[in-house]
Amino acid sequence: MDNITRRSLISAGLGAGLIAAMPSAAVAFSTADDAGLRTDPFMLGIASGEPWPDGFVLWTRLAVDPVAEDGLGGMPSRQVPVAWEVAEDAGMRTVVSRGVEQARIENAHSVHVELRGLKPGREYFYRFRSGRHLSPVGRTLTSPAPHETPAALAMAFASCAQYEHGYFTAYKRLAEDHPDLVLHLGDYLYEYKKGSYVIGGGNPRDHEGPETVTLDSYRQRHAQYKADADLQAAHAIAPWLVVWDDHEVDNNWADDVPENTDPAQLNDTTEHFRQRRAAAFQAYYENMPLRPSSVPAGFDMKIYRKVQWGQLANFHMMDTRQYRDDQLAGDGWKKNVAERLAEDRTITGAEQEKWLLDGFRNSTQRWDILGQQVFFAERDRDAAPEIDDVSMDGWDGYAASRRRITQGWVDSNVRNAVVLTGDVHRNWANDVKVDYKDPASPVVGSELVCTSITSTGNGTGSTTDPTMAWNPHLKFYNDNRGYVNTRITKASLQADFRVLDRVTTPGAPAATKASFEVRDGVPGLQVRS
């Protein structure tokens, strides 16, 4: 067959198409015009994501001036053709698919290519060209066939990268560890203007532009982050699965409720915040390797989804911001807020909760892994049994919602449930129970919490938190920056907490601070020596 079969999937014009892989494609790789660009337009790097058995999403966004104030990266006010190709080798000699997409100004010159027709469970390589400018080569993978159980999966996860608080060396070290899949659990960027969020000793880098509120400012901020070489390395090494937390929009937002409702602040009305959400969601899609199913519709954007890794694992990627009830008692840590136990409170929304519980019931995989944002296990800061001092922003503020999810995987006989978490800028490893008040309640799952890439600066290196004394299900704590590597097999999930001793200067090495194992059919964490 001599022609590429292509079908546009997005009526909104976000530049994605369904591409069938062909051994020989009619469009030559060298035909993409550069629209007169004299400067390399691939300054924001390349990425892949959303692996499935016969394909994945390829992404790039053209920019010659990443921090241009209008958010358009210094690009001309016209569409620019971008050629792409996928090969079986890093030298790009055995090309299996190629084509041309249009990078359009209405989508900030971003390109999403959704491929089909490749072989399952394979490593592939890809690159882009615009005229005489050639992108770096990226590595990606298809997931195994649905009936196959691969021997192992190397998966890394990370969260919370505040550009101003340090250098993204942890992303570079993650790339050097050569994972096959990366999960980013939110706070990919931060919304603050320069000088608003300052660590002790001062910020080593600064944000460009104002606090992100408009589409222009969100696009500019994404571009500033994407221009970082260490982040580009992490994107180029493996496919990513991404979900947002709060700072991609606004600190601690909850559905239609912004952080600030004071008329003197930026977000004084629901309508203004919906406009801000719509701008943030548009820019998020433009800058992430997401499927067309996540194209935003105004101030709504569906990012919860399941990605299957053969019979080895399900990744349930969740959204704990867009559908939640507002935080109680003004947010923050509060004592004895009885309303947090109300049966009708939800952090997921009814539709997402049903989707997740149905996913548990239908699962045949060895591991069911929840990729989500905020602290899941109970974390009570007060030692007195009659006092609850918990975070209103985490699952403690939505206790019945947590119980329904946890009981749901128990009732569905999920073989191994593991919750992955970001948000809190510290490493934690926790056992999960249905009832934390009953000492005899059995352990039914595990939670691994990754620290931040940079947020809050270098950290203290401490491995002691006083709350662990009266929260015995909290097994590990650490205050360094870094990420988590996992190795998932039929027999176990092994987790290494990889940390850096500094981020306020570049180039720190990574070391393993602690290692844990979850054994197949044995709920709870085991320390690995």
C-alpha cells in the first residue's frame, strides 16, 4: 500500500491525526517547508506519550523565542508543515512510518501525531523536521499486546517542578536511569510571577511574565519550562502519562472554586475562574503528548483514563481537582472537622468514581496502579486519639470518598493495589487500610509518594517525621528532592526512592535513599536491603 491513511480526529483543530504505520510512506521526510525560519524551531524539545499496543502519541511544539510575551514562541502568523518519522533503530535507518502535520498558530504551533499500526511491546525511535531544521531523536515504546504478560516494566514517576526553586537535574538523572514509562503526577509547572514564591536563600531562577491567568501567559510559562534541557531529556527517553494537580491552573483549586475569592485578587468570580481554567487547559493540551480524547471543551477537559500494560498492569490515571467538592474550613490543616466524614463528599466526582470502581471490577491484570495527585493514606498530625488534625486538601478531607475507593478494590478482589502520589514535596511510603481508626483493620494496599523535582528547594535530608509515631501505617519519610524508580514484575513491585542532595545548583548526582517492595498477593510494604 503506497499511501498513508490519515483521518483527522479533532474538530477543534488541535493538529492531531490518526496515522497508520506503513513500511513505505508517500510523503518524503525532507519535504516540510521551514516557512523561512532561520533559527532552530525545536527549542521546546520533543515528547511521546499514551502508549497502546500498536502506537502512541508523538508531540512537538515549534518556537524560536520560547519566552515571547504573546506565548507564541516567536513563530510566524501562519501554519508551518512539520515532517515526522518513526524508526526501529536510533540511527533512523529502518523507518516504519512517516508523514507531515501542520503546526498551526491557533494551537501555538504544537503538533500531536496519534499513530496506529505498529507492533506491540516494541521500542521505537522518532524525530521531526521543519525545513532544514532537524529535531533530536526520541525513544518511545508501544505497550504489550492485551493478552501478553511482559517479564518486567521499568516505570519512573515524578511531580512538582517549580522552575524558580532549582535546576531540573532530577529529570536528567531520571532519563539516565532509562525507564520504559514515566508518570508525571502533577504540578508540571507553577503559576506564580517572579518573587511570589521564594525559598530560603532566594530563588536560583526566575519565571518570565505575570502570574498565569490568560492563554498567552500559560503558553509562555509552558514554553519556559519546556526549553529546559534536563526536562527535554526526560521526555525524550520514554513515553509519558501525565495528569495535572493544582499549579497547572491555580494553587489548590477545586472545581469552579479558585484559591482566592477575594474581589481584590485575580479570581473574584466563578466566571473569571472558568475563563482561567479554559486557558490553562488549552495550553496544557498544546504542551503535552495527550490523546485527542483529552482535547479541552472550554473549561472542561477529561484527563482521567486507563492505560493497560498487557496483563501486567493497569494504570488508572486520575483527576482529583476538576470534580472535587471545595476544601472544608478554608482549606489547610484543620482539627476535628466533622464534615470531612460526610458520605456525600467527593474528591473524584460521581462519574470518575464509577469509572474507577468499574475498572477494578473488570481488571484481570496483576497490578492495578492509581496515578493520582494528593496524599491518600490518613496522616493525622495530632497524637491525641480524640483529635484529628489533617489536611483538607488531601484525601483526609474526603474520607468517605477514600473509603469507597479502597473498599471498591477490596470488594473487586483486585490482586495488588498501589497508589502513586505527588503534591507534598516529600517522599513517603505508606500502607493503605480501609479503616485507619481500627488497629486491627488489615492492610489492603500500598501508597508510594514521590518528592518534588525542585519545589521548596534543597530539603533537609531528614528521614524522620514525628507523625509516624502515632500513624504506624506511615513507613517512610524523607525530605530530599528527586523521583521514584519502580520495577514491576509478576512477582513484585520494587520501588527505589532516588534523591539529590541539592537542586539550587545544577549537576547533583542521584542516589537511592530507600527501597521498598510490594510482593504479589501480599498487601503492604516490605523494606528492601
